[in-house]
Amino acid sequence: MEIEVTAWKPFERGTLLGFAEVFIPALKLHIGDVGVHKHPTGKRWASLPGKPRLDRDRRLVLTPDGKPEYSKVIWWDGRPVADAFSAKVIAGVEAFEKREGVQ
């Protein structure tokens, strides 16, 4: 399946490298805020957007290390599909950076 990266916003924090906007032409689907991450070992992946979890009093739920906890709102049907999506997004970000001169 073809995936186009239509925008890229570098934003480095922890494993996060930035956010991509992607378009899947076959589905006529745009997805914003796709996180692109890099582990210290060099492994890179893309994550679908999520929403911050809130408690009953509408306060942000934090992980034990003080980071916001997120809930999935959309997800892939299995690891192979998620891995294929990640690979296409990462290739798309590289092509976008080359085309636009952004890093």
C-alpha cells in the first residue's frame, strides 16, 4: 500500500524524532501527528496518534516516570501490518526531508 508523507515536523524529545502527516491514497485517508521514534540502538518506528488518558476528575494520568499515558484510538490488525506502516512512514520522512531540505 502506498503511503505519502505530506508534512514533517521535527521535534526531538526522548525517543521521539518528530511528527509526520501521512496520506494513504487507496483509502483516501489522512493521518496527522504520526510519531516517528528512534531507540538508542538505532531501531526506528512510527506510532499512530493516541489521546491522553484522563482520570475521573479529568486530570492527566501519568506513568510512574511522570510522563503522560496515552490510549489507542486507532490501531493496526497485527504486528506485521504495523511494521510495514512504520517502514513506509520512515522512508517517506527520509524522502520528504531530502525533497524539502528539512532535517
